[in-house]
Amino acid sequence: MAIRSPIIVVLGHVDAGKTSLLDRIRNTSIINKEAGEMTQHIGATEVSIEVIKNISKTLLNIYKFELKIPSLLFIDTPGHEAFSNLRKRGGSVSDFAIIVVDILEGFQKQTYEAIEICKNLKIPFLIALNKIDRIDGWKPNNEKPFIETIKQQDQKVQAKLDEYVYNIVVKLYEFGFDSDRYDRIKDFRKQVAIIPLSARTGEGIPDLLLLISGLSQRFLEEKLKINVEGSGIGVILERKEEKGIGDVIDIILYDGRIKKGDKIAFLTRNGVKYAKIKSLLKPQNLTDIRFAKNKFNEINEVYAAAGIRIVADNLEDALPGSTIYVFNKDEELKDIENRLKAD
Ligand code: GTP
Ligand code: MG
């Protein structure tokens, strides 16, 4: 049994800063490539544990624990009201959620929706209380952990921040969740962590990455254990036509493995369909699958969890949101068909 990467969905109201947060982590400028700076598709980004160790190294010296997961796989979602299906689809494959809240705005319509999604799907979540750099009088300390930068703020600013945190605590309480600023939490199983941060200055991001890594490997260990030799299972995020390549589907593989030449089954509007994988493309580390374009590596096989692109014939009416199963023996088909139809 190996431990796979946790899948983390990023949810929150329009403009809360979901894409900026991932962007800051990736250090690329995806935001400039998006129409109107609004995320219209789900994307996936893998951040390796080496990168996380590097970003969080000062905190790791304090909290000393061993990181066992291979990477974190982030799924961005759009906050616009119309894309509720994409948020649910992202949530349905995820192990953990980050709900991004704009500190000056507090809870907004899609913040409530995000909490409902986590509650219904039973996904543990934390709150990224974003844009702390916009608090009156805030002195930025780029890239610093929150627990360091907060000590360097004036008393008045510290009090103001805690007032904002308190407002969130009250809102979460109305949902039946006990919560606190993350550095004051004693038992992370009982309280929802609130991490003040800034996607603009990078403050608090070391805390966020380390906390997600630590919590997911500690509390989700059983769920993350996979049989790496098992047949792959994933979910289709998107289907599209790529010039010169043909139809492709972007999927999140959350169990087992998938190989070039494997047969796959998935849903279409007209029932279950099959295809044979012509090639498997994996975006390079730290690139978002939506913008990877020529930053894809062709691979022969991949293990969960991963965001990958599949090239095959017969994908033209593959249904986004459908589960996708790898099968190698035709005897398995009846069972897979039944599982797909039951979804
Ligand atoms: P949707 O995808 O449309 O739901 O929005 P989003 O949540 O991905 O928000 P996005 O990252 O596009 O950010 C919205 C705006 O907030 C942009 O103008 C960002 O530059 C700004 N922004 C994001 N994070 C921060 C931050 O930490 N501080 C400040 N000052 N501005 C921020
Ligand atoms: Mg966005």
C-alpha cells in the first residue's frame, strides 16, 4: 500500500482570491491568461512535497514532523454563481477543501454554498482568510509565515485581524462548527482552522501548505492508502477537441493506476461507452493542466492521485463529471457498467 497525494479543492465566492492563491503557490501568472480573470473551468495543479518543504522550511524547523505524502493536488473552481456544478464536481473527488474568504467581505453567498458542499460530501475543510494585506495599517512581510508576520504588526492591527477572525468564528458556529485561528487550535479534529493569509504578499502560505499536508496525512491516512497496482478510477473534469490531436479528456485519477493502451469505460448521454487510450499526457509539475499546452510530458503509466489528459478515439461525447474506470478483462464490464449507471 502506498500513500497517494491528497486532492484539495479550492472553493469560495467570486473574487475571494482562489486562483491568485494557487497562482502565488505556482509562481506563474495564470490569472493573466484567464478571460476577465474569471475561472471558467476546473483546473488541476500538482505541488510536489519538495516545493512545500522549501516554502515552509522555517515552520518545519518549529513543528518538526515528517512529510510522507508525495505531493498535493489542487483543483481550482470558479466562484461565479452559475458554476455550481463545477464546484460540486470538484468537491466530489476531493479529500480536503480550502474555502477562501476575502477578509474584508467576510461570508458571501458562495461561501455558504461551499460549506454546504463540504458538509454534504463530508469533506474536512479549513478557511483561508485571504487579503490580510488590505487591513488598515498592515505591514507586509513577503512570503513570511503568518505566525511571524503577525508579531510584527501594531497592536491595533493585531486586534483588527482578530475581530475579522472572530466574525468568521461566529458564522461557522451558526453551521455547527467550532473554529479558531489555526495557531490557537489544540485539537484539529474538533475545530476548523482559520488561516489568515495574503495571496498578494505570500504571507501565511507556508502555514497553509504545511497545515494541509500535516492534517491530510494524519487524519486521512486510511483514505489515502491505495493499491497502486489496482485498476484506475477517476473522474472526467472536461472534454475538448485539441487541434492536431483530436478529442481529449482531462481527468483526476484518484485510485489505482492507468497505462497507455488501457481500455476505459465512461458515461455519455447515450449510456456507457468505451475507448482505448492512445496516449497519456501529464502536465509538468507546477503547471495547471488548463494552460500546460506544450508543457505536457507523454507518459506510459501514472498512479493516483494525478491530473492527466487522455487522448483516444471515441471520446467525443464523454460526459464531464462521469466516473472513468480502467478495465482490462471483458468480464469486468458488466460490473463497471452497473456502477456507472448507478452514479
Ligand atoms: P473567481 O475565479 O472569479 O471565482 O475569483 P477568484 O476567487 O479566483 O479570485 P482571483 O484570484 O481572480 O482574485 C480576484 C481579485 O482579488 C484580483 O484582482 C486579485 O488581484 C485580488 N486579490 C486576490 N488575492 C489578493 C490578496 O491577497 N490581496 C489583495 N490586495 N488582492 C488580492
Ligand atoms: Mg478564479
